[in-house]
Amino acid sequence: MSKDIRIKKGLDIKLKGKAEKVVSVASRSKVFAINPSDFQGVIPKLTIKLGDKIKAGEPIFFSKKMEDIKFASPVSGEIIEINRGAKRMILDIKIAADATDSYKDFGIKNPTELSSEEVKAHLLASGCWPFIKQRPYDVIANPTDQPKAIFISSFSSAPLATDDAYALENQQKEFQTGIDALKKLTTGKVHLSVNGTTNSFFNDTKGVEIHNVFGKHPAGNVGVQIHFVNPINRGEKVWVINPQDVAIIGRLFLHGKFDATRTIALAGSEIKKPQYFKTILGANVSNLISENVPNTNVRVISGNVLTGTNISKNKFLGFYDNLISVIPEGNHYTFLGWHPFIGNNKLSINRAFFSWLTPNKEYNLDTNLNGEERAFVVTGEMEKVMPMDIYPMQLLKATMANDIEKMENLGIYEVAPEDFALVEFVSTSKIEAQEIIRRGLDLMVEEVG
Amino acid sequence: MNFLRKQLDKIKPNFDKGGKFEKYAPVYFAFDTFLFVPNHTTKRGAHVRDGNDLKRLMYVVVLALLPALFFGMWNVGYQHFTQLPNPTDDPNFVFPFMTVFMFGALKVIPMVIVSYVVGLGIEFMFAISRGHEVNEGYLVTGMLIPLIMPIDLPLWMLALSVAFSVVIGKEVFGGTGMNIMNPALIARAFAFFSYAPFMSGDKVWVADASTIDGVSGETILGTLASNNTPSYSVMEMFMGYIPGSIGETSVLMILIGAALLLYTGVASWRVMASGVLGAVVMGLLFNAWGATALMNFPWWQHLLVGGFAFGIVFMATDPVTAAQTNVGKWIYGFFIGFFAIMIRVFNGAYPEGIMMAILLMNVFAPTIDHYVVESNIKRRNKRLEKNLKAA
């Protein structure tokens, strides 16, 4: 079939501690946190004060630039902390949760009977809008835009990734309702890419164009799929959303409430019994960690090990994440550790290691940088893990030089930081590719809009 | 190793910010990180990283150079002793292997030491004055430079060439990764144009030639350039029992190094393959023309003599100065091979062409890349135009 996407360039990073397919309900977190830094470029304007009581679905803050976009509380409870950093920037807002949630009622609606504007208003009012992100720039979608299409990747190819087909096993109806709502937001198509090697309920989704995707990571990255299905040109906009968040939107329409429940995987080599847990976004996962992680010198990551956020200090599940990865910290010295052909517990695409002989071995990688940051020296390695028709090193250099015209020409509109995660992983010179791309995208937002 | 680590940790505070010797931190950290891969963890972005780093990469190249280095030591002795009259009555007498090897080693090792001491000394000075870490690039350059010099080059000339190449060839551009031309070849070009009598002719390739009567140590290309027939067999060319720069003579040893570089993926196979291809094409063209002894020199023997093999394997593949795109690498390598043979044949004053060919293509590499990347940009713009028309 012509709709198949086959990714040849890339790298599957196989790590120890893949989550077993068992779901437990995590003990209810006492405190939840919303962290505005999860929302790239959003300057929050608070609508609540310390000590306010709120219901799940009631707004905590809105975006200063786009006031319609509201960010809702995932649970009902009391605002107990508003932490600010330099220049009074809000670091996080903490909510002490009630024993059981009371929800703000948004009314049961059938998206197929609503107009595009009504669906939009419903999503904006209920705090569901921030789930929808825009490419280019990887920021929250602007509700006044008309996207040329909406893309959903139903699977992740990242290390230790959550299997959303399993996580949403009993939520087919919610997922389909979410899709019906999203269909109202674009005049183009809704594209759903599925893992070509497995068959799940995603394949039976109606009203979408299904793409079978095969190959190595980053095959599951939505940006890569967009690149092969309908690449983004200058001036075009595409919206993307994660499958579990489609189900949250579905629940909004079916049950009339903002039910931000997620089934997350707790995975990584430091976890005693890696498995799935049912919890709510923004939940504190300290209990899960202390019950499952015997060691203390570990890094707790909300998201996957390539793109996730370090939450070792605060341990709150991020707004967009469906995975908690725990791996060992790498703050140790290695005597003559640069010597070729020793150190085979390390994964490398370079054959000065023997890891290429054991492609199916699961690694126990730590957070050691395995070297120091240097200028660009090696060429050709980034290209090996970049499946898009993009020159990664040239784009990075143009971005570092803030050369907007060159960035445009080299395809900055088609990439998100996560698409450069593998580039960053393989870089011999330890170039911080994701950070560079993020700064480049922010520059584009500012200069081009 | 814990003891060593403890000692290092004890003196480390002196070099940290605010410490007594803060200024000399690059020196301390160069040694510390050489002994131990540091405990740095990922701060932003991907939390796990590939095990490879620049130290390991550069060290692989140094390993790949060792066969050529050791063979070079032996060959220096061999070329010297074959010029000597037989000291015994036994017509089958050969000088003992260790005598030959040690003679060469004692000539070559001082050159390697001078190259590293001068080069690294300058690198450290730049690192201290600029407050950045010492880059690993010179580990390879420092080994390459002696290997591409004639054995009798005075050490002070070597030191000057090294200084010139590190300062003008590399540091003025901003250090490792920023330079335009291969630093080792800059050192050789500097020596070649400044001290020509020490860099070419039929005396310089034999150690202590001035003390020997009637030396005939001309290189094969030199012989050919004066329209004579060389007296070496193909086997001798391949094994490297011929006069030449220290490391360049043995194709066998270079191929062992090449195998390591290709196996580890450190050097680009595209550059090597297209370089050989370019030389073959040019060689065949000259064979067909056939006006001089050099033109008639069989195309495949061109690959065995002079610095061609060494240059293509170790110098043309330098990732910093080579073309950076995969397509660009094919074009870049091809023209290095092509021009190397062309300069050999056409330029009577200078029988070897690989150095000039690589330096020339170093300069053109960014241009090649520009046009390769331009085609990607054109594809993207075409797609945009098509969409605008459809809209």
C-alpha cells in the first residue's frame, strides 16, 4: 500500500526495565502540580489565589498572549503553593487534592452535531485546548488558525515507550469521540499513524487516514510522519496531539468533565517491577518511586530518556507525559574510559565499541555524558539517525548563527526538538541539539510568527 | 585507581573557579580527563548519550597510525644500512633486525617527541589564554606530522613547521573543528616551501646521507620525473622497502590502519573509495596518452608509490577539512585522487601531488557542500511553489 511509511535511518535504543503489561491504580497523590514550563512560550496569568478551592476543570491560569487558552486544574482541591522564580516567573502551582474529585460540569455533547466554532469553544473553556500543539515550532495551537491537517501518532518508538494501544485498551469509544471532535477543527484530514508491525484498535478508528509506519526510532515521532505524509512548508500549520489526550477530549464530550486520567508506564533499569499505573496528569509520583526504586542515586524523568524532563527533585508527572523513566545517575569517573574496544556496557553507533554485535541486547545506560562537549568535528553520524530529508548538521549550524533565511531553507519548519534527540544522542562532540533547535524555533516565533 | 582519583580530587580545588591556579585549569583538566572520563552528567536534552567521544575517536586514529609508524622506524634503518658497504666478508650478510629498527627508532622518536611537545605546548597556551578546554585534535596531527616528513629534517625545522601549522593552520580559525585546511599538511607545505633542499631531492630520504658516499636514495616518483625507470619491484613498493617520508612508504601498513578506520567508521569510506577512483581515472587517462615515463607508469602502480595511500587514508578523511555532506564526500575524494596524479605527472619540479591535491580540495570542500545543500533547498522551495499554485 502506498500509504506505508518505512523509516530506514534511525536507532532503536533498547534499555532494561521495559514496563510489563499490568495496570495498577496508583495510590492517590495528595498534591498535584501544574508547571508552566511544560507549555513552551506561554506566559501564565493566574485566575486563582492562594487558598482558593477549585474543581477539576476550573481554570488556574490563562495564556497572556492568547487569553482564550485556559489551563485547568486536573483535580479538585485547594491551591496551596504558587512558587515563583527570578523576575516573578511562576515555577509551579501546587494543589492539595480532595479525597475524591468533584468536577466542573461542562455538559454532555455530541461533537458530530456541533459546529467547528462550538467544538473549539468547548475545548477552550474546559482546559482541553493545551493538549493540541502546533507544528511548526512545537507550541500550543493558536485557536484562530486553520490547520491544513491534524496528525496523531498512535505509538512511540522512543526508549521504554508507553504502549498507548494497551493504555487505552478499554477507551476505544472515548478515543473515537475525541477524533470526531478533532475532525471539526480542520478542513483537511486527520491522519492517524499506527505501528505497522502490530494490530490494535487504532486500526479500526473511523474518519481518519491511517498510515502504517515501519522502522526504527524516530519512526513514531509525529514530525517524522508529517514529513513523509504531507510536509510543512513556509506559512503552513499542522496540529498534533497525543493519543491519550485524544481520549481525555473524548471523555469531555461523553461525560461532560475534564477527566485528566492517564495510564502511565513506570519503566527503567532502576525500577524493581516496571509496569503500568493509572494516575492523573500533574500527580506527584514520589510514592511510586519510593516503593519501586531501591537506589537513591537515580534520575527520575517525566517522559522518555531522550526528550523527557528531569523531575528528580519534584517528581510531578508532566502535562504531556505518559511515562516515568528512572535510570542510574552517571556521576562517576571511569579510568581511561575513552580507550577503544573496552566498555561494552555502553551503547554506541560507533564500532570502536562492540555494541553493534549485540543489536538486541538491552542496555543499562546511565546519565554520564561519556565525554565532554566539543566543537563539531565528526561528520556523517547525525545523518545516520535523521530520516527526514534534512541536513541536520547544517541546520544546527544555521540555527546557532541565528541565520533565519538559512534556517527556513534548511527546513526549520519541519522539525521539533524531539526530532533532534537522536542527533544529540549520537553526537561525538556532545552537541546539545535539542536545546539549539528549541532556541531556533523560539527565534522563528519571534521574528516570523 | 582509587588512589590516583583521590590524589587528583585533592589538588582539583586549586584549579576550580576561585582556586589558586584557576588560570591553568585547562592544563589540569586535560590531564584529569585523559586519565578519567569525567563524572559529567547530562544537564539538558537527552538524558543518555552515546558512549563515543572525541578522545576515543582520536585515539582510534592514533592506533591506526601505529603500524605505519613502526614500519617507518624499521624502514629508516633499512634505507640507511642498504647504502653502507658490506662490513664483513660474508656476501649474504644482513644487518640484524634490531640494529636496523633501533637505528630508525632513535631517529624517529625524537621527531615524534618534538612534534607533540611543541604542538601540545602551543595548544595548552591557547587554551589557557582563551579559557577553554584543550581539544583532542592535536593527538592525531602530532603523529601525522613526523610521519610525512623526510627523516633527515632538522628538529628545529620540524618544530617551526609544527608551530606554524598549529598557530596559522588551526588556532587563528578558532581551534579544532574550525580550521579550513589539514594542519598536518600545512606543516608539510610550510617545510616544503621554506626549506626545499631538506624536503626533496635524492639525499633527504636516507638518514645520515651526508656521511655516506654515493647515496642513491631517490624516490620512485623522483626517478620517473627525470624520465628514468625505477629499480624497485611492485612487491617492494607494496611492502614499503623504498625511500620516502617516514610513514608513507608501506601500503600494507597503511591498509592495516585503513581497515581499522573503516571498521570503526571513524574515517569516511566514501572519501577513500572516491579518492582511489579519481586516481585510477586520471592514471588510465595518462596511460592512454603515454608521452613521458610518468605518463606510462602503470595506473595501478600510482596507487602504491609516493604519499598517495597515506594521504587518502589519513589526511583526506579528516572530517573537519573534508566535505561534510555524503554526496560532497564523493566529489571531494574523487578530485583529490584525480588532481594528485595530475600534479604528479605535470609538475616536474614537484613529483608528489597528494599534498597539494588535498590542500586544494580542503579549500573547495565548503563550496562543494554548498552546492549539495543547495539542491536540498531547491527541493524544498519547489514543494512550496507547487503548494502555492495548488492553493
